[in-house]
Amino acid sequence: MLGQEKGAILKRKALAGEVKKGGRNAYLFSPIDGIIEKVNPELTENSSIIRKSPYGKGWFFIIKPGNIDDSLQKLYFGNEARKWFRNEGKQLFNRLKEEVGALVQDGGEPIEDLFSDMSEEDWKSIAKDFLSM
């Protein structure tokens, strides 16, 4: 993972980091204005924890908001956040079903990394629609 270092100043929607896998890049954008307070040191030694524990040990960095009131107004919370995540998950599932083919739920076979077999055009489309700000 390439990214910012502790103390770096971030602006909302600005590039905050990059993940590379198999010659492909996924870009991470800052959700708020702020300063990077802490960077996950485990990622430089073991980047697979991103996939294994994305909501636990696989975090990238902690941002100290520059203006907490302004930052909070631009984020989702509670039911609104859950609704947004569910909707994004459904949309991604449907896109993958179209572009990759049958998924396990539909009688397909388990795939270790379904993005690795995806065409470059399909990858760019998914990255643009789900990872852009």
C-alpha cells in the first residue's frame, strides 16, 4: 500500500493512498479534511490483512479532523450509513454477477480473487463506480 505518512494534511476527496494488486491500482480518497494522526504499521509488513480483516486489523490510517462540525455534516451515521452500505453492496454484487458470471449463491464455484480474472476495462469501471469520490 502506498499512502500518506503521519502528519500529512488531507483535504476531503483528495487522494489519500493507493493499493496495488496484480498490476492494478485502487485509489483511496479522504472522506474529510484533516491530518493523518496514525498509520497502520502492520500493512507494510503484511498487506494481506486488508483482505482478511478489513474492519479490524486492516485499517489504513486515522485522520484527526480539521473541522469536526463540518466533517460530521458530510458523513453518514446509524441507519443512514447502514442503508448506504447495503445499497452499495447490492449494486456491487449485481455488477460482479454481470461481469464475472455465476457467483456461489447462483451455483458458481468459489474464487479466491474474482477481480484478478476481470478484464482491465471491467476493473476500471468497478473502481470508478465504487472507489471514486
